[in-house]
Amino acid sequence: QKVEHLQEKYNFSISEKDKIAGSNKNLTREIITLQETYNLIKKAENDLQASYQLALTQKHETENLLKNVTAERNQLKTKADNLSAERDQLLQTINQLNATIQEKKCSVGWRKFQYSCYFTSTTKKSWSQARSDCQTRGGDLAIITSQDEMEFINGLYSSEIEAWIGLTDGGVEGQWKWVDGTPLNQTFWAKGQPNSHQGTDQDCVEFWHRAKGHGDWNDERCSIEQYWICEK
């Protein structure tokens, strides 16, 4: 009996040992599975942390960009407001100038056209003497820049006359300039003019009145005495 009892205890011990060994195997597998799960969770956490840091960086960059854009918008708005104020000031100045021009009255003996007053002489002088006379009157020999102005000046006369205007190439031959220094652009030369007739120095320009049309120009010797037209 004693031997049988010992055998039973031995068999029970072996059985318990096998159970414990099986439990250890199961625990080992569970530990491995848990470790793998932990590693996956840790990787996901790291990925989330990296994504969060990236999102945070992008958020800061977006905030800075928004600040810069807002500052630029405010600067542009300030510039636009300043330009609008300047435009309004210029418009006001232009309106005041136009009003002043419209109110401008010409002295006795002068005729008004657009923004200028014109004087036609009744005597004759050389080109330089005629210019001096215009300057004494507060103006200068007429500068003609449009066909409308040509037609107006042509209408100041009722007979075919020649009158000095403020155009000369006395500085450089062939380089025609007005008395204010501006170069000649639009021209109204008579046919075949300018020609420095017979090789003479015809450095000054006279206005030819015509019964029809708007008149035209001719180059003539500056010493010739002609009527003249002043403008101021």
C-alpha cells in the first residue's frame, strides 16, 4: 500500500508538472502576443506623435503666413487709401485749374481760344523784334500744336497776310523748335516748304493766311519784317 500511495503521488506530481508546463507555454505565447501588440501600439503612438508634430509645425507656418498676408493686405489697403486720397486731390486740383482756365479773361486786344489768349499785330517787325514785343506783353510768339488752333489763327485775319510764329531752326539747321524749347511734332508746312529759298538762311517761320482751309507755314529770313502773333 505504501508503494501504491507513493506511485499515486508521483503520478499526480507528473500530471501537475505537465499542467504547469502547458500553462507556461500558454503564458509565453500570450507574452509574445502582448509584446507584439505593444510594439504595434508603440509604433502607432510614435506615428501619431510625428503626425501631431507635423500638424503643429504646419499650423505655426499657416499662422505666420496668415499674419504676413494680413500685414500685406493692410499695407495694400493703406496704399490704396493713400492713392485714392491723392487721386481725389488731383481731381480737385484739375477741376480748380479748369475752372480758373474757364474764368480766364483776355486783355483788351487779345482773343481767347481754349486755354490761351492771342494778339495779332497791326505793324511789321523782324522775327526777333516781334518776339521781344510779345515778351513785353507778357507772352511769346504763338506755338501752334493742332489743326483747331491753325483754323482759329487763320480766322483772325480777313486777308492773305504773313505773320511770324514762335518756330525756328536758328539753333541747328533743320532742327525746328518752338520758342519754349519743345521740338516740332505736328507740322502744317505749305507745299514745298521749308526750303531755305535760293540758299538763304530762312530760319524763322511765318503763318500764311488762306481764304479757305486752316492756313499753312513757310520758312523765311528772320530779318524780314512781317506781322506777328503773340500767345499767352
